[in-house]
Amino acid sequence: MPVFAGFVGGSYVGRSVSANTQRTVNLYPEADESQGGKSNLVLHGTPGLKLLGTIPGSGGIRPGGLYETTTGARFVVRGNTAYPLVPTLSNGRVTAVAADPAFGTLATSSGTLSITDNGEEVLIVDDNQGYWANATTLASLTTLTNGVDFPGNVPRIGFIDGYFAAQKRSTNQWYLSKLYAPTFDLADVASAESSPDRLFSLQTHRGEVWLFGDRSTEVWGNTGAIDFPFQRNAAVQLPVGILAPHSVVASPTALYWLGNDTMGHTACWTTEGYGLRRISTPAIERIWATYDSLTDAYAFGYYEEGHWFYLLTFPLAPSTPTTTWCYDPTIGLWHERAYRNPSTGNLERWRGAAYLRVSRTHLIGDYANGNIYGLDLDTYTDNGDPIQRLRRAPYIADDLQPLRHLRFQLDMEVGVGLNVAAGQPGYDPLMTLKWSDDGGNTFTSGQTKAAGRYQQWGTRVLWTRLGASRSRVYEVSTTDPVKQAWFNAHLTVG
């Protein structure tokens, strides 16, 4: 049976769905670097969410609100309250988390936080106000006074060479704290001057301060100057700024962010040294353009089995299409991560708002409540709720005459049903095949095939007698709580 070319891939929905309507939801592509496997690309199921504990209080875990100081103290911010976070570990993995009594209250209850520390004090900024506490004891959160010992109107902070760095929104000014102190002398200020735009974000990266305006970015390094120790690198001036201040994430080798170029074009960018590369596609950018807001997007990144994932969430976007996008630079493709609302069956933004790695466990804070999860490849639900995994494939078309679709076989890991009693979730996993013959506008109700109960390794996931069409889009999906690995598809047409 011929291989279905392009079945494994990323999300790419064109301006016209009749031209391209590919989606990859809660699956991520991985390359077979050996080139000796069944397929050069494989779709693996994204991790599920395993509940480890619930933080008291009200509201959700704040985006950016999980943090570990350089001295090893961990804390979480739910709503307007900061709590020390106490994980229980076994064999290097977190098995439970709890909160000690709160050590402080913020003036705000929602919005993205920026947090860093200098080894002695930890500094928290809630998009305006600054707060600090001892980085080891987490005792008594102290509020800094805007205009006195903190600039105010600060969305992002960083730490570099003994100083906290903060930029003041909608100005070209940025500030340094006193040396190894959480307070600022507001006379220690410099101006970003390579471009007349205003500053909107800041990131410390590889020993430098990156200052993001709305249309340009510049880089400052420590020269040891007496009046202000950092000076602009005159050789570096990037013609791209930032649109969402909290979308910037630093990996060990590069920065990633959602920004605007000098012509006002919105895209996602990454650095290559001091160079730039656009990583979003026209298809994804068109989807982003339909969202209610882009400036409040937030992001974080994490490593998993050789992949570095950049997750970008748009909290005010409509619920369909999904509003958490994930870029994997190891493969150069985007996929979508989504939470399936059990009440409506709709895909919504993914639950993760904050991230922290503790030992061998990825901790995730839920934007809607106080839950802390473990992000786990061996967990196949989102805290007990089904995960919908979906691949909408490229078109199969022949404009001259209808093609008879005789057989479609999904080449996947079979026999992955759970060793549980009959009737329990995962006992007899099913795969659903749908298709569209009208340019991706409507799909059939679907036909299901078994993917193999526990250790039924000889199962074939095969559909036959699928009708005829000049142009067809196939979609494979499942919600069963079992391991998913999709190697390819095979299609026979006549």
C-alpha cells in the first residue's frame, strides 16, 4: 500500500482551507535521526497533566508564578498571594506538592509576573509594582515604592552582574538596582537610543541585556563605566521589536519572542547570534491576526527528551482554533496544545500558565485554579480529563477525475490498550477517521477502528471502501488515555 506522503507534519492552516488545512493537536513531530526506522518523522503524544497538589486561596496560578531561587527556595503565586512551595521527592521525581503559610500579598490578583533573584533577595514584579523577599527564607514580602526605590510601570526584570535590571514601559529608559540589593537608585538610569521607539520588554541573555522596543531591539553589555556600567553595543541594532512583553523566552542558545518588524508585521522570531530568523509561518500569523488580543500573550520553554519546546499562549483568543502554540526548533515545526473541555467537547487554551523544573519533574501551574501538575509523558489525561489528539493531513487531489479511496491504514504503535478491566478507559482504544470532500469546510461524522487491546500487537488500524473524491482531506483523532506513536499512513486509491 503506498505511503501517504506528508501525513506526519505540523500545523499549517492556509488563508483558504481549500488550499491547506493541516493541524497537529496534542501531538509533536520527532525526526528519526538514524534514518533507519519505519518513518523519518513520527508523531508522539504530548505529555499529560498529573495532579500533584492544590495551592490554597482563590484565582489561578499566575503566568510566570512558579520560581526557584538560586539558593533553592521554591515558591508559587496564586491570585495575589505568594506561598513557599514544598515538593515531596522520591527517586528524583516529585510525587506531591504542598504550600507553607503565605509570605506576602501582591496588589494585583491576575496578570503575568516577572521574577528573578540575585542570590540574596528575590524580586517579583506584577507588571507595575516591585516586591522583594529574602531568597533563602522567603520571609516577609516587602513592597517597593514606585518613584522612590523602584521605577514603577515595569513589566519585565532581569539580573546581571550583581544588578537587577528593569525597563519602564512606554519610555526609552531602563534602570539598574543598587549592587546586590533589591532597591533602585532612580538616578542610575540609561536611555535606549538606537531607535526612537519605546521600550516594552527586557531580557538578560548570555551576559548581556536585550532591550525590546515596539519596533526595534538593542543589546547592552557591561563595560565597567563609572556612571552607568552598561553601554549599548553600537554594532547590534535589530529591526524587530516586541509585541507581547511576556512572550520572550531564553533557551541556552537563543531568544524567542512575538514581535513586530519596522513595517508593523507581526511574527515570531528567534536569534541566531546577533541575527534574526522568523519562525512563524504565514498560515499561523493569519490565525493570530484573528485573536482578540496579542499583547497579553505569555510563554515559557522546557526541555523534554532532546526537544526544546517554546509554548506561546494567547489568553484572550477565541477558544477555536486552539490558542496555545508550540514551536520545536529541533524539527522546525509548530503544533498545537489544547485542553478539551469535558462539558462542551471544545478545544480550549492549554491549562499551563507557569513552569518550574524540580529535579526530574516538570511542574505546571493551572491558570484557572490552584492546581500544580506534573507534566508527564506517561500520563495520558489532563488531570483525568481526556486529551484529544488530532492530525489533519495534506490534501489528496486529482482535479481531472474522482479518485476511488480503497484503503486507509494508520501505521502506529498498536496493542497499547491498558491492562485494566473491560469497559474501563483505555481498555479497548479506538481511532477515529474523518474526511472532507468540500475543501475542508465540513467533515464526516467519522468511523472508528480498534488500535489493539493490551499486547494485541498484531492489530491493523485499517479502513476500507471510503468512496470517491476529486479532493479529500483526512483527519485522524483519538481521546483514549493510552500511549500514542503514529509513524505514517498508507493510502490506496484507484
